[in-house]
Amino acid sequence: MSYCLLLLLPVSALTGWLLHVIAGNYFLNRYLPAQDAQLAAKAGQWAGALVNQSLNIEQKISDPALIEKAMPAIEQHIDDFLNVKLKEEIPMLAMFIGNKTTDKVKEVFVNQLKLLFPQVMLQIAGNLKTELDPEQIVTRQLNNQPVSALVKKQASLQLRQYRNAGLLLGLVIGLINLLFIYLIRC
């Protein structure tokens, strides 16, 4: 067997490595940047759907249990308003209003708040959903910092491994070719 045939091994290894370098560079520098806008839109849609499904803000914010948890603090503020602030602001009214009257007014306020609170919270949640649209936020952020730039930062080690795999693959192909040539000549 000619020693020139042994050159087949480094040439095959170099060819495999070179093809992997070209393919990796094409993917990172040409193909991926061309897909940035489409990837950003898809990621935005995914994030919007995920947030809408997992959070379900309207249902959680208008939950009666949440309102019941907030009622002691609300009642305390109404109490403070009726018994302290109102008497300070309108002292003349304080002469005509006693504890029974303030308790009745407080009861009416609390009942009205229990009816009004879920509707107000639903409206606030609806406004929040339109203002804090996760789909638009993610899409805007990914357009500002493209996916290709993020991948380039993260893929340096994997790209080196990919190139080394090309080198190894080329070497294996060279060995197989050398084996075939040897078997054919014998």
C-alpha cells in the first residue's frame, strides 16, 4: 500500500471539519438572523398564550375568597372614616350621628363594596391585560435583542464541539475509505 494513501486520513478529517465550520457559520450568521422576526413573533404568541392560560387574572382577582380576605382592612378604614375623619371634617354632623347610625352606614357600605368590588376588579384586570400584553412585550424585547445574538453568545462551546465532531466524522470516513481501498487492492 502506498504511503500517499495515508494522506487520505488528514484530508478527510480536514474536509469534515471545514464542512462543519462552513455549515455552523452559515447557520449562525445567515440563516438564524434571517429568522429573528419570525422567531420573536412565535415566542411572543407562545408567551401570551402561556400567561393567559396560567394566570387567568380575571378569575383570580374577582374570587370571593380574595374579597373576604380584604374585607377586614376595608371595614377598618370605613370605621376610621365614620368615627374619626367624618367627625373631624364635619363636626356639626357628629352631633346628630351616633354609634347605631355609624354601624348601619358601615354595614351598608360593606354590602355595597362586596357587590361593587368584583366588577371593579374585573375591569382593572381587563385593563391590565390590554396594557401588559405579554405577547407584545416578548416580541418587542426579542426584536430589540435578536434571538441570533443570544444564540451566538450561548453556542460557542457547542459550535466548537460541532466542529470537532466534523473532524472526527471526516477521520472516520477517511478510515473507512482507506479500508475499502486496502480491501480492493488485496
